[in-house]
Amino acid sequence: MISLAITILLTSVLFLCFKEFSARKVNTHQAITFNYLTASFLAYIFYKEPLSYYNIVESNWILPTIALGAFFVVMFNVMAITTQQLGISIGSMASKMSLIIPVIGALLFQESLDFSLINALGIILALIAVYLTFKKEGNLKHPINIAIILFFGAGILDMSLDFIQNAYLENEKDYSQFIIVIFFIAFLVGLLKIIFSKQKIKMNNIIAGIVLGVPNYFSIYFVLDSLEKLGGIIVFPILNIGVVLLSSILSYLFYKEYLSKLNWIGIGLACISILLILVF
């Protein structure tokens, strides 16, 4: 349970980092780009076997990984923008409640999936929870559209990761190499955008990327450790509920982000819906 608690904390820290980037005038895209270089480097350090570049290039998962690496950069930027414009609670909610997208995808494409009325109730509650959490009193400074994009994009990302893991990654060695490569591809894609947009890379953005990359990598490291010890049926509900709740609490404590009663009801329904979808 210690690894799972660390994962929840580190994942919530990512949203705090995005909020701080906005306050400290950090170029978010540059920070995200060097975050991926940091995460790839850490993954390489903790990989205990020699890395065969030939085997990676010839692997059957390299092409979908390249596409997914580019998508990583896009969605991490969307997550950052959502957090900065609409708040930590909405950013965490949109990204974590997106789990209903791969669940619906599994329903459509996996005929053998055991799905009950309780699971269906969980999906309905999840949709209501998203609406209530996104609903803000008065006029918003920024449109809610970016959170909706994050919701669907994060869900598609999770579904794509699940597909690649099941279709191409046969063992722990493949998975470790996949993590190194996808982070590095995400870095290259982000770097290309910086070059083509003729941005000047600043040291404070690199430092911000390193600060972001450390919790980003270790959140994945500890969630894998949690999955090995506890199993997905325990890890995923607690992880998603924990991140939504802790992020909302931290957003209030550090940034005084206002949450209405409807928003808190939405967060409560989100917690219930995750349990109904993933546990029962």
C-alpha cells in the first residue's frame, strides 16, 4: 500500500507543477518536453539489461509507439492547459474519469468481457459526475472545451496503451524498453515543435522539466510496483479516487480554488462510479 500511496501523491504533484508553471511564467511546452527526456533517462538508468537498439527498431511495437509518443506530448500539454486555466480539481477529474472511455471500448471490442448492471450504473454515474464537477457557478474566464478534450483524449490514450500492451508487449523486458522509447519519442516530438516554432530554450524551462519528469517517471514506477503486489482490481479504483480527492484538497489548500456543493457532489459520485466500474 505504500507504493500506491506514493503513486497517488506523485500523480497529484504533477497537477501542482502545472499550476506552478503558470504562476512562475514557465514555458509549459518546453518543460513538458524536457520532462520526457528526464523520464526516459531515469527509465534507462533503472533498466538492468543492455539496451539493444537494433531489436527496438526491428520490434513490432515501434511504429505504434512513435504515434503514441507524439500523442503523449499533445495530451500532456492539454492536461497542463486545463489545469492552468480551469483549476487542478477539473484537470485531475477530466484525466482520471476518462477511464470510462477504455471501459466502453472494452465493451465494444471484447466479446468475452463480463459486464454487469452495476458496472453500467458506474458508467452512468461517471458521466453525471463529470458534468457536476465541470459545472461552475457564474461565468468562467476560459471555456470548458479544453477539459472535454482532455477527458476524451486521456481516455483514448489509455485505450491505446492497453491495446499496445496486450497486442505487442510479451514480457517485462519489452515493457521496460517500451517505456524508455515512448518517453524519448515524446521528447523528440516536443523538441521538433520547439525548433520549428523557433523558440529559444531557457534554462528555467529545462529545470522545470526535470522537476516535472522525476515525479512523472516515479509515479509510473510505483504504480507498476503496486500492480505487481496488489493487482489492478485494487490499484486502479484507489489510484483514481485518491488522485481526484487529493488533487481537489490540494487545489483548495494551496490555491484556494473554489468548489461548489455541486462540484463536491460530482467528486463524490466520481469515487462511487470508479468503484462500481472497476471493482464489482
